[in-house]
Amino acid sequence: MVASVPDILRGEGLPRYEAITPEAVSAHIPTLIQQLEAELGQLEQRLEQQLAGDAPLAWADLMDPLQRLGERLRWSWGVVSHLNGVCNSPELREAHAAQQGAVVAFGNRAGQSQVIYRALERLQAQAASGASPLDGAQRRILEAERRDMQLRGVGLRGAEQEAFNAASQELAELSTRFGNQVLDATNGWTLRLSEAAEVEGLPASLLEQLAQAACAAGGEAAAGEAGASGAEGPWLLGLDMPRYAPFMKYSRRRDLRERVYKAHVSRASGQGEAGSGDPGAAARNNWPLIERILSLRGEQARRLGYANWAEVSLAAKMADSEAAVEALLEELRAAAHPVAQQELQALRDCARRHGAPEADDLQPWDVTFWAEVLRQESFELDSEALRPYFPLPRVLDGLFALCNRLFGIRIEAADGEAPVWHPDVRFFRILEASGEADGDASGQPIAAFYLDPYSRPGSKRGGAWMDECLVRSRRPDGTPVLPVAYLICNQSPPVGDTPSLMTFEEVETLFHEFGHGLQHMLTTVERPQAAGINGVEWDAVELPSQFMENWCYDRATLLGMARHWQTGEPLPEQEFSKLHAARTFMGGAATLRQVHFALVDLKLHSQWHPGCGHTPEQLRRSIAANTTVLAPIDEDAFLCSFGHIFAGGYAAGYYSYKWAEVLSADAFGAFEEVGLDNEEQIRDTGRRFRDTVLSLGGSLDPKQVFEAFRGRQPSSEALIRHSGLVAV
């Protein structure tokens, strides 16, 4: 009798999440690493023999087995990492941390294989001579693999390589610790409100959410608050975005806004707060981790022959140099800074008209509040009043209708057809739309995705993201593997019988992440190293996501999906006009904020080192002098929660959002030029976008992909116009 393969080692198909337990991680990941080590050794032996002879090396001799090895690790460790982000627990966190070192070590082992590197060089030389012709995608994959091996230290020897590998291990551990401490700090701080005066100005939807949080808080407190209601309280405030953001926007209690803001910007900085109910806050201090991460990255860069980590990052990016990145950021800063100053003055004037004592001394905790007041006055647009028109089911219908309109695909609910990790998770399939595809392709399955939409403080990390579950490829027998995506959001959950009523910002976030998903799912590239987002330069990967955000302001799209959840009435035309008019409201501040983050990231990774004479925070504050209009307060420790660069993949790459926004705004400009109400032209342009940007993945240089869609090089004009930084 053949022993069954543990679910965590299956390596193909949709995971059975309930079987991926902390115990399974501890028991079976070591087995997987041992198997992969043995198979890697066997591959190296075969390659050694082939390299010793004169016979040509084939793609199937090297790249296919190498990809299969990597895919087995990606599948098993990927689902563990996924669950660590959406179902975090002390037990899973411990199991993940215990195995992470072995996973990193295997990655280094494969990435530093001299035999594999020599085989890559042989294959590349054969292609250059014409002895072994390769297509464009294969050439891109081959070059990327060589570059990545160089960046993993394949050229290092002896003590240098040992030091490099030890630093890689430590960096992985530090990044995980950094993210965990941000999650714990976010979840650890709460503020119990029990007086009506403490919730003055808060909308009913937020009050219901805070009352529900008080009921769910656990222990004796929850037992005593079983009757908590939105109208009567008590209410439990937290630092997760669905509670924090609307509180800062609507609370009339300036003293509470200050307290909550300071708690948010000081997360994981070791400052703590008396009375916060979070006894561990003082011990969660990411400052030492930040300096250690930056120091190690600098050392790694120098070992690889680069001056700093920014150079390492840019070696695999679309941007040619740090100077090119700085030029774009300076163009945006120069356009945004005077506009942001005017916006701040407008907020002061608004506060003064209302007799607010803080009018002449606005602080960061005042900005969001007075911006909402001014927005309502300027456009008669109440963000909270829009929520009933954006129930999640209707928004999904509108999003799916847009994808049918632009890309000729049909999206169908398939709940119950796939295992899920939480009852709130949904599963969908994507098919070619009837009448849109050639021949028998109509109705043909293309891909699938999971949607995990709601915030779950305590077990799910904040933010929103797309990740790969399955990558498009072909099995050895020739049968296709269709791509499957994870789409994760953290929007306001349903309250009682009321569905999730989304803010417009949450609608934009959903469209953004779905754009990432579309690039993953609509790829036609069947070599997984270049399928979907794989092989796409990091500063181009945000193109589809930011492109999709633009459609939230398209009249046909918005009015087609925005319907009142109770009455079914469509969003009034005048409300759409107000939304459209308010699109660039506070656009200068929004652009300047992103420029600030991007420059801080870039300079930390190019200028800071332990002996430079200042701390990372001092460097950040010096940059703030030209990239903010309100200086950071003393308690502001934003770097301690800057997970993108210290716990994610954006180190010396945060600029990618603005770099790709140039591309996405210009791409949307192609639709504006043909007329957003010209259905035939919109359809044709949408299919061209699908056939280039969404289809080609990493098989072609992103500059060439953009030119194939747009017919020219990108221009920043559309971005500056969309951001409201020039007169239109």
C-alpha cells in the first residue's frame, strides 16, 4: 500500500487549508527540504556530466527541472506564508519561524550553485551562437535567472559566501519579526469609549462596528457588554484601518483624535502609552531592527560589488538608475508641494470659519477631520452617505461587468467548489465570455481566485494584497495548470444583517488588487518563470492595479454598480458628478505623501550606514523638510511600521508606485482619447490592453509591452493631470 502524501507536500492543485496546521509545518517542511536538496544534487550531477562533454545543453535539461524544484517549494511554503498572513496564531507563527531558516538556506544553496550557473552560461552562449535557438521569453527568463543568481551571491567564495548566507538568514528573520511586531502593536492597542460625548460626530456605521468590537473583545468584558449597541455603546476603538480611518475623519473630539493618532504613528516603536491596555507595547520596538536590517543590506550590497542596496534593487528594475528615479520624484515633488501648501491653508481657513481654536495651529490629527469638513462644503459630498450605495455584492457585480466589457471575460461564483481558510472567503472562476472568443473558446475556463474581503483584527495582517496560489503552466503530460490568485482586502465587515457597506476608498482598493489579479490570471505565457507577474520588473508591476483604479471614476462603471443596498435605487447622477469633481481634492498632499515615502526609502538604502553620523529617523526628518507641509511630530515613528520596505518586497523600491502610476495613467489615457462612451473603441482598446499588458507578463521588457499597447514611450502628463497638479 502506497503511503499518502501529506497535504502540505502535495505540490499541486488547490490546498486543503484545514490540513496545513502548525504541526504539519513542523513535521513535513523539513522532509520537503531534504527531498529538494537530494533532487538538486542529482540535477547538478547530471549537469556536470553534460558540461564535461560537447553536446548542446537543452532547455529541458536545465530550466524545466529547476522550475519544478522551485515550484514545489513555492507551493508548500507559499501556503504556509499565506496562512501566516490571514490566519495568524502564536502556534503558526512559531512553526513558520522555526522552518524559515531552512527555506532560506535552500534558496541560497540553489541560488549559489556553481554548476547551475555554468549551465546557464552555456545555454545562453548556445542561444547567442544560434546553436540552440530560444524565443524571446526564454531569453528573458535565462537572463533574469543569471542576474538573480549573481544577486544571491553565486560569485562569492569561502568566508564571504558564508557571511552572505548568514546575513540572508538574519534578514529573513528580522523582516518576519518586524511584521509580527507591527501586527501585534496594531492589535494590542484599544480604547474603550462609554460616553456619548466621546463618540460625537461618528457615523452610525462606525458606531455599530465599534459596538460589535466591544462585544467581541472576549473575556469578562465581552460578557458584560453583550448588549452593546451602536446607539448606546460601549464602543471599542482600535488601530486597524476600518476603525482608525473613519474615527480620524469624523470624530469631533480633538483630544481623542490626538491620542489615537499618536498611538497609530508610534506603533512598534517601544513608546507605549499609559492606560492603553497594551502591556507589551514598550517591549515591541522596531528601531533596533530597522538599523540592523539597513546595516545588513548595506553589507550584502558591498559583498556583491555594489555601493549600496539601492543599486542592488535597481539592478532588477525598469528604472535605469537612482538618478532617473530621483528625477521623476523631483518632478512630482515640485508640482505637488505648492499645491499641498495651498491645500493646508484652505484647511486652516475652513477651521477658522467654524471658529475652531486650532485653526492657526493645525496638527496632523486635524488634517483628515477638516479635510472631510471642507470636502463636504466644497462638493456637498458626504463620504459616509455614499456607503449604502456600495454594498460588496453590488460592487463585485460592477467590477465583473467592467471586466467583461473591457477584456471579454465572464466571472462566476464557485463557492463550495474549493477549500477555504475562513467562512468569509469566497471562490470565483473566470471564463471566456460567450461570443467574445474565437471558435470553441467561448465559456472556456481561464483562471480562478479567492476573495478574502474583511478585516479580522488579531489574526489577519492589515493592508490589501494579491498573491499567487497557482501559476499558469503545463504539466509534464501537457495538460494545463490554470492560474489561481489570492485577493486579500481588509474592508469593513458586515454588521448584523447589514452587508459590508464599502467606503469609496475601499472600492478603489478592491479594484486595485483585482488589477494585480488580472495580470496574474489573464496571462497567456505558459512558462511560469515569466507568467503573470513573474519576471515583471517590480517598478512596472503596479501598472494594471493602478490602471483599474481609474475605472472607479468612469461614469458607466460607477453608475452601473452603485445601488442602494435596501432600495436598489442607483446612485444619483449629481452624486457621481460630485465624486468626479472631488477626485483631485487634496491631490497635492496625497502625491507629496507618496513622494516622501519613496525618497525616504531610497535615501535610507543609498545614504544611511551605521557610521554616517545620524539615525534613520534623523535622515527621514531631513527629507521631510522638503516633502511635507506639516513636519512630523516628535512621537511620529512611522518607519517602525513601514512594512513595505522592512517586511515586504519594496526595499529601495517604494518609488515603484509612482513610477508605475506614470504608466497606468498614460495607459488609461488611451481610453480617454477614444472616448469613454464609445463602446466599440473601448472594447477594442480593452482587448489590446488584455493582449499586451495583461497577457505578456514577464516575457517581454515592460517598455516594449507598454509601447505595444500605447504605440509610444510613456509620458508623465496624464499622471500630473489626474492628480490635479496642473490646470486642466
